[in-house]
Amino acid sequence: MPSDHIIGLGFPIAELSTYEFVWKFIKSLPLSEGTEIFMVDTLAGFSGGIVGPVRDC
Ligand SMILES: Cc1cc2nc3c(=O)[nH]c(=O)nc-3n(C[C@H](O)[C@H](O)[C@H](O)COP(=O)(O)O)c2cc1C
């Protein structure tokens, strides 16, 4: 069942990934069923495919 809130993640791309502190923050989020998440990233041109790894976190 969907929750009544949504989480937005925004961070910069670095080295076809993102910074370690961003990964640490994402991984520190509590597990939750039904919380929707959206993400935006800023970048110079190529992210290397960040959506999958973030989704799998
Ligand atoms: C150490 C470092 C690594 C970066 N690696 C990438 C990268 O792999 N791909 C990319 O598209 N942009 C990369 N960038 C660019 C940043 O994502 C970009 O500077 C940041 O999103 C902020 O945008 P702005 O420079 O337009 O303000 C990198 C920037 C830095 C400082």
C-alpha cells in the first residue's frame, strides 16, 4: 500500500557514480514498503547509469 509521503533525492554525478557520502546517506535510509522515491541528478554529460544502482540500494 502506498504511503502518504514521497522522498526526493537530488545529488551530483561524479566519476560515473556519485560521492561516497551520497551513497552513505542513501544506504542509511530506513527500509520502507510503499514509500515512493524520485531522484534528480546534475551532471556534465554522462552518468554511467545511476538509476539502477540507486534503485537496488
Ligand atoms: C570529481 C568530479 C567528477 C565528475 N564526474 C562526472 C561524470 O562522471 N559524469 C558527468 O556527467 N559529470 C561529472 N562531473 C560533473 C558534475 O556532475 C557537475 O559539475 C555537477 O553536477 C554540478 O553541475 P555544474 O558544474 O553544472 O554546476 C564531475 C564533477 C567532478 C567535480
